Amino acid sequence: MPLDEYRRKRDFSKTPEPDGSAPPSKRKKTAGLFFSVQKHLATHLHYDLRLEWNGVLLSWAIPKGPSIDPADKRLAMQTEDHPFDYGTFEGVIPEGYGAGIVMLWDRGTWTPESPDVDAALRKGDLKFTLDGYKLKGSWALVRTRGYGGGSRPSWLLIKHRDEWAGPLDIGEFAPLSVKTPDADFADILAADNPAVWTTNPPAKTGDTGKLFQRIIAQAVAMKESRGAQDTTKPRRRAKAATKKRR
């Protein structure tokens, strides 16, 4: 079954992640194939690309996140297929596999450029177009040699040169959720666990407690860093305006 590996890795009595039992919601035929990118602060910060295909979400973990610069070739480790309703999941995984905070960083539709998607996946060269809030235009996933193994090898995610390509760091430029307006990891953490995670140590011991202590500290630091950057922008604009008047 397509989702056996996904379910085997998770204890759904302890995680809010969808178990994949819900029937897919009916959508218009013209709605297009769904895609999303989830930003996941866990043992390591990474991004998860999800592409709808044959009733599930094909998934790749991208350690450095997508880049819209064609000069960048971002490592994308293929992971287990996920249920369709996972594509809009945002929240806190309190323990077990993937423990951490999940942000819905981008979502939209994707269109295959390869005439036969299954053949392209087998060959290891899938070309497609994204139409999301942050990621748009033509892309490619190319399977590599020397990393990964078995049925879950590694790939490279590459942006093609088009009007949506450029040297901008899209992760730094647009770091927030597309599901919860202006939310970062700290906001998602506080919304899911307003008392436990923001005013007290995690209600965990051992490795899980230590992991969440580090995740909380990192989420707060990222929020403070973003706040500091935001406060400098008005000063920069004022300085630029002063120079123009001169």
C-alpha cells in the first residue's frame, strides 16, 4: 500500500499528523495538481516538497530549502509518500518521528512538463511548473548518484531560467507561513501549546525534552532575528529618502 511506510513511522495517538484515512476531498477537474512546501524545524531545519500524484503526495526533504537561482542545485532526499491531507498540515509534532514544528511555507498547483510522469520518475528526470505563492515557473528534479540508496534515493531540485528565476534568497525574503498570516515557528508553537511551550519547560524528559528545549530556543531566536531585521527597514528607507532629497 502506498502509505504503509508513512503509517509505520508514526504513532497517531501521539501526533496530530493526518493518518491518511480521510477520503480525498472532491475538487474541480480544472483545479490542477496540488503542491506544497512545508518548513520543518526538527532535529535540523529543512523544507519538504510535496507533489500530488496518484492520490498521494510524493515527498522530498530539502535541507537548504528551494532556491530560485538556477545556479543553485539543492539536494532533495526522497522520503516516503504522504497522504493528500498532509499537504496543508501546520502545527507541532510533540514526539516521535519528525518531532518539531511544521509550517506551511508555500502551496499551489503544479503542472508536469514531462509527458509521462511515471516514466520521468523512473528515469530520474522530472520537469514541472509550479504556481504557488512563493515558488513559480519551471523546475526540474534530477536523481543523483552517490547519495541515498534503495527505493528512496537523492535528487537535485533545480530552478530553470525564466521570468521567475533570480539571485534572491526566497527563504530569507519570504520566511513566514502561507496558512497562518504573519506566523513564524514561535507563533505556531504558541498557538498549539500556549502554556506548556512558552512559559514552562517541555512536559517531557530525556532526549525528547532536550530536543524541544533546543527547538524552542531556536524558534525564539529566529523570531527575534526577524524582528531586528524588520526594525532596520524603516531606517534604511529614511536614509535612502534623505539621500534622494540631497
